[in-house]
Amino acid sequence: MTIWRIRALTGLSQVKFCEKYHIPLNTFARWEQGKREPPDYLVELLEFKVRKDMEESQ
């Protein structure tokens, strides 16, 4: 799963997503724009956390 798709699951803006998950906005924007590549482990952990948060909010 891509960083963009993970954020899309939440429906949050970049700013709100970064605030919620404590990610620097500039770093996250570069990931989504394809200028930088996040480490695979980070993508997996972030997806896990987002899905867990979604389950808990239901």
C-alpha cells in the first residue's frame, strides 16, 4: 500500500494526518509526491496503526 492510499483511508488532509501521526509535513509531502521513498517498515507500521485506529473508532 502506498502512503497516499493510507492517508486516503482516513479522509484526513495532509496537515491533519501529519499532526495525528506525528510526521513532519514536509517529509510526508515529499513521500506523496514521489520525491522521496519512505522505508518499507514505516509504511507497514503506519498502515497497521491507521487500520487499528479505524477499527477502534467504529
